[in-house]
Amino acid sequence: MPASLRRVLHAALLAVLVQPLGCATSLVSQKEEERRLRASDDDSTRPAPRWGLVIHGGAGVISRESLTPEREAAVRAALTESLQAGHAVLARGGSSVEAVTAAIRVLEDSPSFNAGKGAVFTHEGKNELDAAIMDGRTREAGAVAGVRHVKNPISLARAVMEKSAHVMLSGEGAEAFAREQGVELVAADYFRTEERWQSLQRALEAEKKGTAAPEESGQPQAPTQPQPGQPQTRGPSALEDHKFGTVGAVALDQAGHLAAGTSTGGMTNKRFGRIGDSPIIGAGTYADPRCAVSATGHGEYFIRYTVARDICARVELLDLPVLESANQVVMEVLVQAGGEGGVIAMDAQGNVAMPFNSSGMYRGYMGPEGTPSVAIFKAP
Ligand code: ASP
């Protein structure tokens, strides 16, 4: 396909994907985007990349009815604050790694999301947190899994990336490293919220009655293989009020470098030291010089389908626009497999994608013009 045609298609896709944000005026209009992309066929007129950041606060079954106005306002306020924190870093010329860290810390500190304070509970009634960060410029990465006392796991993941010889640390070892590095530790009950505690009680009750969704049971599942062309489905009752709530950020800085980060409490009622996709580089988090991704959803699928790397591999090896690539993996590959969730992705020109195959995904975008845009549902 000729590059010019591909770019026009890319522009059309961007218009469709960002429409749910309900903020078309704050993003590049379709016409302007087409003009920009046509111009970019000629290197001498290629516009500067659009620096900025995109964030998510988790995907899942988020119905308008179940979201009270108070809760919606709290979610929107936290997403906006997160965008502003990341944007402030980028606006003063800071790095994408720094911006991702700043944006995620705000969401970790908010009880509205399943990361840091407000994390979901394990089967045993504990909070076990996972996080990862990756620098697209250098492909350096840091991750932590199963930590119980780290106030901001994304900061510990960054310390692993920048100050250790390793990529992933877990449990007590990770916390010993946190102490050594002066990363803030808190008492285990800091993370507790009543709402998450009640979610665990409901999951335990459902498990007793045998009505739990597989991911709520915390039990290993028999492998499910949908017939080709037949997406795997689950009963609505099993997924009622089910939301994931992981947080993530992807940023492009003014120097043109990408970074991605993700932080989570995992899934309610998880057992046996279960680790999800978020801290696994290439599954829930990934960045390279051309593409960066942070995911949210049913982690087991994102691990098995190496979702974040698959999206960036399509950009790198097939030269696909990030919009098309993210869409293929989330709306085709994952839907076929039965993997619920979504991603945020960005390329080195600042094009963004935010596809999700669940009913909602908390998400937001802020570009150089400095207007934060947040959205929850498919339609504004
Ligand atoms: N992906 C996370 C996990 O499986 C959950 C989420 O996105 O909320 O641990």
C-alpha cells in the first residue's frame, strides 16, 4: 500500500478512535491531521512530533448506571490531575520517563483506581502490587511484582531500571531494595479501601456459591479455546460490576523519546502469588524508539498474547500505523481469544490509540496545547 494512502487511512482511523474522547476540538481535527500526514511524506516538511501523554485508569465493565455522579467526578478529577502532572514535566522539557512516573503516581495515590491506595485484595485479604516502566529510547526497563508496603510501586520500578543491574524484582527482595534506595514504604493497611474490601467479600461469596467469574475465583482455569471466528463469551452475571482499574501512562517528550509505565493491584481474589501482565515487559508494558504501550485487562490473556510487544512489533516490522496495530491486537486478536481489556499506545510522531474491547476504559490525553481530555465510555 502506498505510504500516502496508508497515512490517509491512518488519519481516518485516528478520527474514529479519538472520537469517544468527546474532545475533538482539543485534538487535531481530521482535516488538519490528513494535511499533516500528507506533508510528512516529504521529509523536508515533516512537522515536529506532537509531544504529549496518554493515560488510562483501567478497563472493564463500567456501566453508566453503576457509576454514581460522585464517583465519576472523582475519577475525572484524578485523571485530569494525572494528565496535568505528566504534562507539566513534558512542558518544561522533562523526559518521557519522568512524565510517566509523575502521571502514574497521581493515580496510585487516588483511591479510585486499582493501584497503590485502593488496590484490590488477594484471596487472603492482602494488597500485592505490581508495576513496570520502560524507556523507549534505551529499551531499559524496571519492574516490581508482589510488593506489599511500597507507596508508589512505579517509583520503585523506575529505581530498579535506573539503579539496579536487574529488570524485575519481587516480594521481600524488592522491598529490601526499596529500603536501600529510600523509596517510601507504608504500613500494609495504607492501601485498604472499604469498597475494594467489599469486592473481595462478594468474590469470596460468589466463589462459595460457584458463580464467580473465572478471574474472580482466583483458581486456575481449564484452557478455553474458542472456535475460530467465534469470540469466547461469558455470562453477564459473572462480569457484573467487574472492572479492572489498573493505571498506566505513555508519553512522548519534546526530544522525541517514548516511555510507558503501568501500575496495578492485580485482580480481586488472586491467589498463590499470582502476577499479572502489568509488570511483564512485552505483555502489559513496552516501549521502543517508535512505539510505546500500557495495557489493562485480564492479564493472563495479555501475557499469553504478548500484547504490548505485538502492537509495537507490527509498527516496527510491518510498518503499520500505531492506530491500526493497536486496533488489530485489541479488537481482533484479543477478542478472538476472549481477552477483555484495552491499551493506550503512542508512536514517535505523537499519534495515539486507545482501543478497548470492554464497555468502558478510564482514559485521557493531553498534547502540547495543554487541554486535558478525559473519557470513560465508548460514546462521549
Ligand atoms: N491487567 C491487570 C492484571 O491482570 C489487571 C487490570 O488491568 O486491571 O493484573
